[in-house]
Amino acid sequence: MFVDSQCRLCYDRSSLFCTWSKKTNSFLVDRSRLKIRIKYKCTLCRTTWIACGNQSSFSCLKGPLKYMALLLAGSAIFYTGYIKYFNIGWCSEWKTDIPHINYLSAGRQAQGENGFENNKITGKGAKIFSKAKKLAELEEFSAAEKLYQQLIQEEPTFAPAYSNLANIQIIFGKYSQAITNYTRALELAPLSNDTWIVYLNRANTWIALRDIEKAMADIEQAAQWKPKDSLILSTRALLFAYEGKWDEAFLEFQNAVESRPNEVQPFWFNYGMLLFEKSKSFEARSIIYRVAQKYPKLSDIHVVLAGIEYAEGNIQTAESQWKLVEHPKIYTHIFIEREKIWPPKVKQAVESFVETVKKN
């Protein structure tokens, strides 16, 4: 589903593969009566952007002969195949064959085509896949795991079977097995439209295994596909927190929150703690209380609120938050230091409050 290495530029508009629409500010790509819009504006030096399509040579015209056609690398769209990041070159003449331009290596092209095929399933395998997904939705994870394993035996090149099995294995704490299956899914379908999700999930699995370097590598891969996704931003922020890079973590959490300002997510809790770290107590409490309202059973939130309220001199409020903690005795100094990736000021506030509770 990729273009081949031949490209023709011509004057004959009847043979154009794509045209620029001023009205919609986008390319119109015409392939066998099929029109696909690629929303990339031509802005650099009044030059031409060349759109890419099915395995055949194509044409594009926008501007007179004196303008050089600049073939730019860009992320396009997914349509019954893979039209993704291309590293392309230059051409300096109109109506010229450019055989030296190779949009994707033969190996990379094969990856994309095989990846598309490896995301399709029919017949008996499709029925097993559907049943496994339904079982997972019903939280019957053991049964779902067995079906995914059966599916892999019968359809060993079906990539989603591996990634979905890995998702189930995470629930059971089988992190190493999950890594293996996420990796296999990426090998089978490296250019799938769900690839970024697999990278994100594998990154979080590396975090569970405390391999921050590999987690960061995976999250950077995911970010190439979805650079502004809140889950990717918040995961990268968490990785910065693991490394003690609190300023970088704050900026990433802030970006994650601002990407969806009306949807309270668990990572808002981390953002609130970092606001407190920056001596923005009022904003910190405002954010964390919103998280507590949505997720009232998360003890960590009430522990941190107790510490923050205590640090601000609100003793009764701190004590009321402490009463909401399900197992308060586990929050010892050793437990907090070993298990919690909390900013220094938050840890200090919580430990001061816990010491006061012990004395009383």
C-alpha cells in the first residue's frame, strides 16, 4: 500500500494524482474515483507538496516551472493501508522521472503491507477474537487469556492477539510475558494505526519493571504518533518524576491537564502535588480535591491532602482526610520513601503529619 520509487510531474491536469484546494486548505487526492483529504498546507517557499498513494507512479502540479518541487517528509493519513512518515528528497525539474527517490526501503514497505495484513482476521479466528474481547469486557480475564493464547496458536501472525493478551497479562502481574507479547505485536504490525497504544502500554509495563530507560524509549516512540495525547504526556511526566526531574515532570503534567481541561484524570493528582512543590498551595488543593471527588476510594489522595492541609495549618481538615484512608498504618516513613514517587515537599508534609498522628 505504498508508492513505488517512480514519480512523475506533468502539465496535464487530467492525469493529476492530487490537486491543492484553496477552499478546504488541503490536498485532494484522487485515486480510482476515491478522494482522500490530506490536511497539510503548502507554506514553505511557495513550493509544492507531493501526496503519496497506492503502489503506482503519481502526478502533482501546483505552480509554474520555475518553482522547485520540494518533496517534504510528513505524516499523512491511514486508509486501507499505510501512508506514514516518509523521508524524501528533492527534484529540480518539471516533467521529470525521479527514479532515485526511494520513499521507503523495500523492507520498510514490506513491513507496512504485512502489518496491514497482520491486523486482519476472518473465519474461526475472528469468532475467537470477538469472544475473547467480550470476556475481557466482562472482567473474566482468565477465560479471555486462554482464548487469546488459543488464537495465537491458530493465527500466529495476528498482531492484536498478542497485544490484547499482553493487556490481560498486565492484570495478573505477568510483566515479562506482557513485554514479550507487546514486542511481538510491534514486530508483526509496526505501522498499525494502533501502534502508539502498544508502545504506550509497553512503556507502562517497563515502568512496572522499574526499567525507566526502556520506558522512556517507548514513550518517545508513541509520541511520534500522538505527540499531544494526554496519556502519553502524563506517562512521560511520570518518567521524569522517577528520575527526580520535577520541573520537566511539572511541565509535562501541565500539558497533559491542559490538553483535556474538563476531564479529571488520576494523573491530575500528580500535577496537584507538583503545584504544591512549587509553593502553589491553593491551586494544588483545588486540583487534588477535584481528583478526590472523582476517585474517593484512592487512599493516596487522602494521605497527601492530609499532609498538605497539616502543612497549611488546617489541622481538623487534615484529620478528616486521614479518616478516609483505608489502611493508614502502612504509611510509614520507610513505605513512603520506597514506594511513593512523590515530590520532596509532599513527602515531608505527609511524614510530618504521620509523626504527629503517632504521638497522639
